Amino acid sequence: MARDADDDRIRQPLVYLGGMRRVRALTRLGSLFCLICCAVFLWRQVLHEPSDVRRFIALYLAGFLFAIGVRLVALRQVVAAHGRWLLAPLIGRASPMPPVQRVFVRGEDVVAVAIDGTLIVLGVDRFPFRDPATVRRSLVLNLPRR
């Protein structure tokens, strides 16, 4: 029974679906938008041109929410149980993933090759409370294979 409970125990690492390169690029795009909004607002203030502060605040917040939202939308929790694995988003239903044929590490990402040939790229970020190398190693060793 203890062995069964240990197998069912879920390690649940948080990963970014699509890989870190894509997530960071979109986050930087949102941050760049925020910086451009600030620069335009300050430039207009220097030139003493009339400007609507509410519009700049709304644009800045839109860029900020985009930058944060990209990460939250891509964030998944890996749930492995009973010889299969799921990716659970923060909100919504977990999606079952096809059986894995091969798993390897590529940079900051863990790439799983499914039996049907689908590549599933899981980005492992540097959260302050965990070591990304340990998470990558755990994913490579523990993702169920067929």
C-alpha cells in the first residue's frame, strides 16, 4: 500500500508549456510596450503637449497585463499518476498528454516526444524556491513512458 501511495504521489512541478524561449519573448514584448508607453508619456510632458494621463495608464496596464498574462496562460502543473501524465492549467481542466516515447533536456526546456511524434516542450523557469536542474532531472526520470 505504501508503494502504491508513493507511485500516486504527484510531484507536480510547475512548467511553461511551449518552452522558456517563447514565454520570455512574449513577456519581453509586453515589457517593451510598457517602456514605450512611459517614454512617450515623458516625452510629451517634456514638450509640454497636452496628454491624457488616463489613456497612457490604460495602455501601460494593458502591456503589463499582457506580460503577466502570457506567463499565467502558459503555466502548467505536471501531474503524473497511474502510468499517464496530465498538464493542468491554473484555471480549467487538465489535458491528458499522449504516451511519451522519449524525454530529453534542451537548454532550459524538457522536450517530450510522444508516440505519435508530437513534441511537447516544457519550460522550467528559475523560481526562487526550487532548483531548475533538479526539476528538469525529475521530469526526465519520472515522466511515464510507454
